[in-house]
Amino acid sequence: MKVDVLLGLQWGDEGKGKVVDVLAPKYDVVARFQGGPNAGHTLEFDGHKHVLHQIPSGIFRERIRNIIGNGVVLDPIVFKKEIEGLSKFNIDFKKNLFISKKTQLILPTHKLLDAAYEQSKGKDKIGSTLKGIGPSYQDKVARNGIRVGDIVAPDFEGRYRNLVKKHQNILSHYDFEYDLEEAEAPFIEAINFLRDFNLVNSEYVINECIRSSQTVLAEGAQGSLLDIDFGSYPYVTSSNTMTAGACTGLGVAPRNIGEVFGIFKAYCTRVGGGPFPTELFDEVGKRIQDEGHEFGATTGRPRRCGWLDLPALKYAIMINGVTQLFMMKADVLSILDELKICTHYKLSDGTLTEEMPFQLLDEEVTPVYKTFKGWATDVRDVKQYRNLPSELVSYIEYIEKETGVPITIVSLGPDRTETIVR
């Protein structure tokens, strides 16, 4: 059985949590393969809204095993709070939550470093969530990191103190005040809490599932345009957010990848700094932001809004090998009488291109738009594709034609029931 991959095709916040929840009944295992608590996956059902930061989105389905893979960076404090927040739902975490021993830990000093680095950049700030993600991945690559499996080692305390000393030495070179003692107490408590969970060699677990024909869904965080290699560098996250990241983040061979589900909004959003060619600075952008409740699930920061960007979408489809597209938040655009899609970029020399420039920051890019008539009607109660407004159908079919990939799910609202599966 192949591993299916579900990931975002834009700058994150596409609605992956909802889609995993909708697809979950088809799978035996849901595995998170990268990112950390800088991601917020929102699910809504039975009148409740849930935001998951590190725990896979299949956790509300009793029979599904959920795995936090080796490609993730785990904050024990956030993990403990998440578990405690889910306790009222009577979830059997011993039965259906597993954590890779190779998952890297986020230490309190990682967060301090994150804040110090960001402060030192001044007006050139990346827009970090200050969750310690970058410094944790930095230590991983530098072979300094502490992993989940290390917390049961007899010398864990010594390893922890040695790494903290290294971090404090770095912090001494920055004009940055901090109180480590205050941050450490909840960390130590959370480490003790974490020891009681299923800490496993997850690569063996995943591959045994493949061999025994169990269905596995690999769940990504952030979006493809935030990939450390292929995103809008340097305004990116610190991990590989694309399909290849599922292989390295779970220990899955490329030949075992099956369907690649690419999620995108019917428009574009971005949190924090960085290039955004189709960003709207007018009243239309503000209306989309308000109607779509475009505020970060993790930080609460307002999301910048703009028209759908086809060159960026095609790029993400290409590097991920997307086989099916899922369009989210089509209902948000119901407030508009007219819509636009960016079809090309016009460069400073007048050249038209469909390619993503090497450096969007340095290249003057002017979006070239195609205009569509809006459907201007509430679609949240529509249950069948054939009953959608013709204008929305035209919008969907144009995207399918241009990308060459079928749109098999259309989301018309945040609740799991507000979903059309074609």
C-alpha cells in the first residue's frame, strides 16, 4: 500500500487540518512529517473549533493511529498543553498517538535564540513566529540537537545543560535580555510528561504499515512556497514542506508515495514578511480578510490577502507531483461580483513569464490578470457539485485546465460537512 501525501501549495494556512479530518476515515494512520508548533491546523465539527499545533489531525478518530515523525521539531510545553486541552474528548493517547524517537526537541533557549535573531534583523525581520523552530532545525543540521529518544537516557540532564550553555554563549553576543529560569520550569515538567507516551522508532512503524497494506496519510505543515529550498527564500520556514519532505520526515522510500493531494485557497494569503505578487492593498483585500477570518491559528496575526496566483500554483504542483487538487474557501469569494486570477508575471524588461523568478525580492514582478464574473451567492449549503453556481464552476474548470490537475474537493465552509467531494 502506498503512502498518500497531503500538503499546502501556497504560503500555508490553506486548510489542511479540515481536509485531513474529512479524509481520515479512509486511513488507518495519519503521520505528521515536518514543522513544529508554528503550524496551526484548524478543524471544526459538532459545533466545536479545534486548533492542533503538533498533534496529527486524525487524533479525533478513535481507530486511527497518529504519528509525529522524525522530521518534526517538538516543543514539549506546547505538546503538554495540547494533550491537556484534548483530555475532555476522552482520547486514548496510549492507543493512537506515537512519537518518533528521532524527533528533535525545541528547548527554551531555542525560543530565546529565535527572538534574539529576529530582533537583530531590525526592519529586515523574516516574520518568525518566535517558536524556536529555526534554531531547533539549525541544531539538527549542526548535529547538536537533542531528540525525543534522548529524554530517557541516563545522561539527559547533562546533554541538556551542555546544549543550553552553547546557546547562552551565542546569546551573549546579542543585545537581548532574557530569564531562562522562568522558562525552564515548565519545560522540565513537560519532559517528564512526555516520557509517559509511546516513543517509537517510527520509520519501522510506518514501513510495517506499508507492508501490511494499511492506509497511511502523510500530513504536511505550512505550505510549499515556504519550503526551505524551493520557497520564497529567505522568507521561508526551516524544513522541507513538499512531497520529498514526507520521505525524509517519515522514513518512506520515494517508490512508496501514492497520491499527492495539493491544497490551495481559491485566493492567496500570506502571514508575516516576504514577497506576495498578487497581494491586495485595497478594500477588496480587506473584505476577503474579514470574510475569510484570515488571522493566524497559531499567532493570531492578520493574513495578507490577494488573488489566486497561477504561476506560483503551477510551480508548487510541479515540484510536488500533485495528482489531485483540493480548493478551499470558495465560499469566501461569494461576497465579490468580480474575481481575478494571475495568469503570468510581467518582468521589468517587459517579458511575460509563467515561471517563478529565482528571487522574487529582487525581481520587479507585475501580475497579469484574467477577470471572472463572481457568483455573488451563498454556497455553504450546496451539497452537490452540479448545484454550484455556473460562475464558480467556470472558475474551477479554468484552474483545472491551466494546471492539468483535477480539483476533486471543493470546500464551502470550515465545518467538515461543508465539503463537496467530486
